[in-house]
Amino acid sequence: MYIVDASVHIADIRPSEPGHREARAFLDYVRQNGEEVYSPIVALAEVAAGIARGTGRPDLARRFTFLLRCIPGFAFVPVGEELGELAAEIAAVHQIRGCDAVYVALAQQLGAPLVTLDGEQRKRAPAIVVAQAPSAALAAVAPERGG
């Protein structure tokens, strides 16, 4: 099980994004191996914005977010009161940006590693959360395919 940040999904679809190859390799691995992938529901807005702003194509953003929801094993978790309060505490204590704190909180709540291309998010996550780049997550389970 993994918590996957929007940065990984965006890099997967956009070859010009930094980290494209590692995001693609990691997501290919999780899809091929039936791994569970969770993201907070706000990831859909972040992904849509990243694709639309980067390409100028809202149609592509809509299509990709629709397809993302259809991938077996991928689930989007609502941000309820408990998750929101945990995210607020993490944001305050660790000085993590708002939406980034939601991913970290979900990882902490589910006890799953957070996979992100955001170096600041990885650095500031509390020690209880394993926060790693896609290449590191892949290397941990498939050393021959990682970084």
C-alpha cells in the first residue's frame, strides 16, 4: 500500500516533468503488481490543475483525472474532520504546505509510505511517516528497477 502525491501522477503523464521516468516506472510497477494506491480526494484537483496549467488543455486534465479514478487498486480518500485535523496539526508543527500536509496525514493515518517528487514534503514529514521519491520506493521492492 502506498500514498501517492499528485506530483507523481502529474509527472507520470507529462514527459517534460522532472521525475517523469521514475514516476512512470513506479506507477507501472504498482499497477502491474496490484498494489493499493491511496490519495486524498484533493489530489484530483491538484492533478487537473497541474495538467491543465502545464498544457493549456482542460480536456486532457478532465480525461486524465477520470482515467485515474478507473485504475484498479487506486482509491481516493475523502478529507473528513479527523484527517483534516491531523493535517492541520502536521502543517503547524512541521511547517508543511496545506495540501501537502493532507498527504502526509493520510500516510500517517494508514501507516503507509508516502511517495512524492516534492523534496520539501519528504524532508519535512514527521519521522513516523516514510516519505520517499518514487525511485526509492521502487528500489525498496524491486532493486533491479529502482533509481
